[in-house]
Amino acid sequence: MNADTSGDLPITEQENPRTANLSELAVAEILRLMNEEDGRVAAAVGNVLPEIQKAVDGIVSRLSKGGRLFYIGTGTSGRLGVLDAAECPPTFGVAPDLVQAVIAGGYEACHRAVEASEDDAEAGANDLRQRGFTKDDVLVGIAASGRTPYTVGAVTYARGLGAFSVALTCVPSSPITKAAEISIVPVVGPEVIAGSTRLKAGSAQKMVLNMLSTASMVKLGYVTGNRMTNLQPRNAKLRERAVRIIMAETGLAEIAAAKALEAAEGDLRTALIMSKTGCGFGVAEQELKKANGVVQKAIEQLGQAMTEKP
């Protein structure tokens, strides 16, 4: 019998004794075990909330001064970064370049494995240079094992520039945690299938990325209460949601709210400003631009200007 060398491996690569006979189980048992293992993920993320808070504070500080948020990773980690970045513009109405994702192997790697690219420690830094990454930006390096050369190299480069750097990994004291300024390490333990970090590690990374982007956008003013007041209504479902948001925010009836959205040329943000202040389309657009896309700030600016008028 082979000796057990699991102690020499990162925790993400170790075999899980709770699922050792997985291939012999009925489907119902496989699913039960997976569900039980997934139940450990939220607790692991809960243990690192203080580190997530520090990361959000740093992200908000940099973005409020004109910086951008970058995610970088390989394989599953890189794809999760792409997913979170892609959802920021439609959800929060921000420019597509405010939150960007860099994945080893380029966007082809989003739908097809390009595994060899992760071994190049210089490639991550080179990819950041090509995006125009600067010391004013934020980099979140995502690597379940914490030792991926591509991602560690990118984080080392970013921190060397003076940018705010965050490591998101599931292995304590791994190389990426030593490279980054802040480390977020939800320890989820060995996977249901040994080394398949698209499972618990991937779920933990997705949860943390959700927190980083959502909390940052809330603090930057792109959410009102718990409503997506910067939503981009680009299809029928989202237009209906935009009308409901106008109704909830202004007290308008459905027909009036739909007309307000139409008068704002389909821009929910502008419709809210017009409805709440009584200003015209051009003024609302101008104030929204001055407020960097923050609806409440634009409304406050208009209110102050009207108060100051003789």
C-alpha cells in the first residue's frame, strides 16, 4: 500500500476522508455528501469577514479616487473573476473598465482549459501592463492553491508598483499570501474529489468576490437602500424591473413610472433624478455626470443648487 503523503500537499490538494468511497455510492449519497461539504463553505467565508472588510475599504478608497478594480487568475479562479467583473456594469451602471478581469490564456480560457499558461510567472505582470494597470488601481489575485506562478507574479508586480493588492486563496501561508498586502483565506478543506477546486474552493471564491464587488459598489453610491438604482434596463425583464424601482422610489403609479423611464430615454438613473427633482432630461444627465453616476449625489446637488438660487 502506498504511503499517505497528503500532509505534504496544500489542503486544496489533499484527499477528503469523508468522501473516500465516492465512486461506490448511489447518486443520492453522492449528492448528500456534496451538500454536506458545501455547507462548510459559508462558515469558512464567515471566518474571514474582517479581512474582506479591509479589502473592501481599500477598494472603495482607490475607486473613489479614480482607480480601477482588477481580478486576475487562472482556470476556475480566473473564470470566476471574469464572471464577477462582467456583472458589474449591468447591475451597478458603472463603466466596463471600472472592474476588469484578466485570465491566463486570454478570454479563450473562459470556455476552454488553457492550463499551461498558469506556469508563467512573468505573464501575469505582462498582462497587467497591457491593460495599463497603475499604482492607483487594485488587484485581487485569485488562486485556490495560493501558489499559481501566473497569479503570484501578477500580485508581486502590482504591490511593487504601490497598487493595493489582495490575495484570495484557500491555503494559509501560501506564496500569494506573502505577496499581497491583504490576504483573504477561507479554509474550506479538501474537496469532494481530491484537487477539484472548482467545487468548495470555487464556491468560496465566488462568495468572496460577490462581497467585494457588491459592498464596494454600495459604499460608492451605486445602490439606494437595497435597490439597483443604477441598473441598465437592456431587455424587457430589466425594463419592468426599472419601472418597479421608479415606482418604489418615487411613489408613481406604473403608467407614470413607465412614462418617466421613456422620457429619460430608458436610463433609470436619469429617470429617478428627473422624477425626484422635476428637472429636464439634459439637466439630469449633466448632474449625473458631475456626480460620477451616483443618483443620490446628483439629486442632492440639484437640491442644493435650487436652494441657493436667489
